[in-house]
Amino acid sequence: MSYLILARKWRPQKFSEIVGQDHVSTTLSRAVEKGRVAHAYLFSGPRGCGKTSTARILAKIINCENRSGGEPCNECDSCLAVANGEHLDVMEIDGASNRGIDEIRDLREKIGYTSTGGRSKIYIIDEVHMLTPQAFNALLKTLEEPPPHVFMILATTEPNKVPATIRSRCQRFSFKRLEFSEIAGQLEKICEAEGIDHDKDAIQLIARRSDGSMRDAESLLDQSISASEERIDIELVRSVLGLVDSALISVLLNAIAERNRSEALGIVNRAVSSGLDLEEFFLAYMEGIRSLLVIAVGGKESSQWLDLTESEFEEFSSIADKFRVEDLLLLFRAAVRSFDEFRRTAQQRYLLDAVVAEAASCDSAVDI
């Protein structure tokens, strides 16, 4: 039984399909139209933002037999071979496992040979920052003066580790972390195309947990689809991903606002009894305080700054009214300081009890 995961099935096949990186796709597309494709590129940015997909699309365009404007045709033998990872002239190299000087010397020797089937040879080196200093030095001359038929595309999540001598020989494109709305929109599109019945809140929760990575979001959606019976709802997503119910956090924050230590400790006990991961619970608590702080400062406009559903925003807004901004700053700083200790201690439950009890006992920072 063969199944193609969503992250591969929905990988962009042309520039117009790349989500959230218009500044990159537009520039590269126009460079192709004008015949100004550089011989070396450096793509940098966080994981899952489209670096390798963009590199493959550019590789397709360079050897495309019937390209139209700045997009590949995706129908010729060359485009299909690149899409299937079978093109003999498009080499993808993992910088983490081919990081030594011997591997780069071998690459330099092969670069001199003419292409096998296409017009050009394209080398895509992923995680290029993992190369050794000696390997980078061996790559310098090739990057500066490659043969006319050779193009090199370097990709990295840590551009600061790439030597300046390498960066200066490449056209650099910085890929941005994808926005919550961009990821949620793409997930909605996938669900509609795949015929997946879903709740909007569930899709938004998946987008929020993806941390700006489209690949992570598609993997989480895949996981949720596998666990669902007929419909993907928010309870299913929380269960599958082991997430803390925002309603539990809002009750905790409300108890802290009312200085009700007994109820606050009771909520921690409920979290422990239900088997929730305490680190996830602590992170959700900090995220809740941060949401209250943003709402207290920004008011209704802050709904665009927070990854909250409409019902969650209304609930947190009512709680934020019970705090002063200074009090929320005090609580947030205390939580951040305690979290570092929390991750090191073997008695996480005890420390969490103390943090919550202290938060529910705090006097107003303004009065102090």
C-alpha cells in the first residue's frame, strides 16, 4: 500500500504556488524572463518555509524545454524528471552528510563534465552551513567562476555560519517565517481539495502549532486526518497533538485574577490527573499571560496580533479587564524566570504548584 503524504503531494511545482515568499518567487521569475539567472544562489530562512522547493522549481525552469515566461511547463521530460527526483543533471546534496573536503573536491571534479541530458547542471546543497571550513575553501573558486553550464543553489537555516567569502559570491534570498494566516489559508485549501470535513478552529490550532513551518503544518494535518473518523474538530486536534485546552488556561488565569489560590492549585491538579505534559501546560500558561498582556495593551486591535479564535479572544478579553498591565508584566517575568528552573528540576509538579500559588497571591505591582 503506497500513500503520499500531504507535505510531498502539495509541494509547490511552480513559483505561483509558493506560499508567503512573494519577494523571492517574483524576483526569480522575472530574472528567468529577462535571462538574468545567476550562477550561484544562497537561500536562507527557517525550516519548512520553501527553500528547497524554490530551488527545485528554479532547477526545473533552467532545463525546461517548453517554459512559458517565468514558470516551468511541468509537462516536459526534464520537468517531470526533476519533480520525481530522477534528473541526472540536477544533484541534491545533503551538506550535513557530505561536509568534508574530499566530498567537495569530488564535486569540483564532476562539475567540469558536460550535462547528460539537459542544457545545464544544477547542484542543490542543503544545510550548507554544515560544511567544514576546509570544504568551504574548496568551494570558493567554483562559486566564483563556475563553468557556463553549471548553476549552484545553497540552502541553509543558519546563514550566520556560512563564511562571508561564500555569501559574497552568491545572490542571497532571505525566506521569511510564514504567517499564521498564510498557513491556515493553505490548510483550508488542502482540506477542500482533499474533501476533508473540518472545523475552522481546528485548522487554526494546527496552523498555530506549526511555528511558521508549512511542512510541519501539513504533517500535523496529516496526523489529524489519520486519527479522525468523519470530521476534524478542535478536540480531536488537541487530543492528537497532546495540547492543553485553552479553556483550562482561561479558568486558571481567571482564578489568579481573583486571587483564588485554592482554585488555581485545583486546576494544576486536574492537569496532572488527566496526564497532560507539564511542560506543555507551563508553556500554555505563559502563552495565556502573554495573550492577556497584548490584549490589555492593544485592545480590540490586538486580535490580529494573536493566534486566537474569536471565542478565545472574547474569553481572554474579559479576563484581561481584571488585570493592570503592570501586574501582567510582573506575572510574565516571574513565569519566564521560573520556566528555566522548571525544565531543570526533577520535581516539576511541586515547582508548578509554587508558581501558580505565588501568581494567585501577588499584590498589585502599582500599589507596591
